[in-house]
Amino acid sequence: MKRFLQQGPPVEMADAFRADGKIWVVITVIGIIFVGIVAYMAWLDVRLRKAEKSAK
């Protein structure tokens, strides 16, 4: 059971990103993309509600 819980080999690319401080750039870009998707979905929801109201 103990062997199952041990971590695998370290990922070199992730270690390099952490060492260079670039991991924060990656996290920021992912965050911006996520916020953009959420904003687009909210905007789309508003437009659909308007279309439903005008169809009634």
C-alpha cells in the first residue's frame, strides 16, 4: 500500500517552470482564459434571456 501512495518521478518541465518563476505566467494565462469563458457565458445568457422575452 505504501508504494501506491508514493509520488512518481518528478516532471522536469514543471520543475523548470517553478525554478524560473514562469509557473505564475502559466497560471495567469489559464486564469485569464477561464475568466473570459465565464464572461462570454454570462453575456450569452443575457442575450438568450432577451431573445426569450421578445419571443413571448
